[in-house]
Amino acid sequence: MDRAEGIEAISRVWSAVLGLDSVDPDLNFFEAGGQSILVLAVHEHLEQLVGRPIPIEDLFHHSTVRAQAEYLFGEPAESSITPAPRAPGRQMLIGRGRRAAGDGA
């Protein structure tokens, strides 16, 4: 299944779970009327659709039909979560401030 077919299939799942005639593929699940408990139903349907386990937390990270289709069937969605950039000049501090053996500690 490619992304376009995935968008259609996931839209049908969302429509059935949410009781809607259609779903905008770029609308957030919760803005479409979803609730956390309904994510469980979507999760079950999507696992059946792809034939493999899906970490449920990934559905919260990919919260639109399009993002879920891209996550499950293609390239990462442009709207998917990306790490926040580091502040300029900020360095990793792991290991700093440790004393070497014999430093008189």
C-alpha cells in the first residue's frame, strides 16, 4: 500500500471510529472530535491494516491522517515532530565537573 492508498484507508478508519462521513487528512485527531479512548480503537484498526504492531504512542506523535499514512507507508511527514534546536553556544555537560581519581576529593 502506498501513501495515497494509506491516506484513504486511514481516513476510512478515522471516519468509522469518529462517526463522520469524511475526515480532512490534515486535521488533528482531537480537533476532529477524537478522544484518548478512541485512539485505542484507531490503534487496533491500524494494526490490522498494516499487519504488524504499532507503538500506540506513535499515534499521538503522528496525529493526522496524513502523518499516520506517511509514518506507516512512506516518508516522514513534514508536520511530524522534530527535536527542538539547541540554544546557540550550549554544550553537553555530561562528564563535566567530575574529578579524576587522586584529585584530592
